[in-house]
Amino acid sequence: MAKEKQNPNYKVIAENRRARFDYAIEDDLECGIILEGSEVKSLRVGGANIAESYAAVEDGELWLVNSYIAPYAQAKTFRHEERRRRKLLVKRKDLANLWNATQRKGMTLVPLVMYFNHKGLAKIKIGIAKGKKLHDKRETEAKRDWGRQKQRLLKDNR
């Protein structure tokens, strides 16, 4: 991770912070995205949101649904749709595993982070997740609060 931050091409575009709170992430997978030119330019500026989006396996293909990429102001003729479905690129074996997880095991595919990798290519990290119940969310919040309290106590005792 430290090596990626030193690389000038690595840049986080959008992050889904609520995903780890709302879902128990069991596994994650890096995917490529098929984008149009104006979408890539807009991502380089930083106009994206994946908080309300999800991924779905349909007809043997993986799609990112309801993700937002802001319109690029300088694109006059070749504009893109902000909330269009975008095709994700994964290996066939990974696609079979994702289909198996969603159809048979009842899991959900949640986008965790969208970024440019060290080569400057747009990637998205998809989490294979199971939805948390309300009591699970409360338990996670209690653990996080206890961790903070413990750090404060350790800091004050020094």
C-alpha cells in the first residue's frame, strides 16, 4: 500500500465508506471498467460517486449499476450519460464465482473503491458481501467506540 501512494499514477477516485458498515465483506475482487473518453476525463478531475451503486451478473456479464460519473464540461459533442450501466471486466472463472455467490449463497456485490492503478488504468474493487442486520451494525459500532475509548485511555495513562 505504501508503494502505491508513492506512485504518481495511483489515485483514489471514489470510496464507498458505508459499505463496510452496512455489509459484512467476505471477499473482494479488482475489476476493470469499460469507460468512454469523457468519463475518464471526468474521473481524472474527481467527479464520481459509487455510494448508491451495486454490481450484478446478467447474461454472463458483470455490470456496475447506478454509479455516478459527473459530466465533463469540456466535452461538447461526445458527452456521456451520468448514471449509465458500465460493464466490468473480470476473468471467466471469477465471473462464475461471483454468479455462484449471488445466486446460490444470497450474497451482494458491493463496490468498495474506484481508483486509478499504478499504470493509470481505472479500476474498481468489488466486495462480495452479506447484508448486516441492525443488531450486527450496533455491535460493529460498539466495537469501534470501545477501540476509540481504549486508545484514549492508553494515551492518557502515558
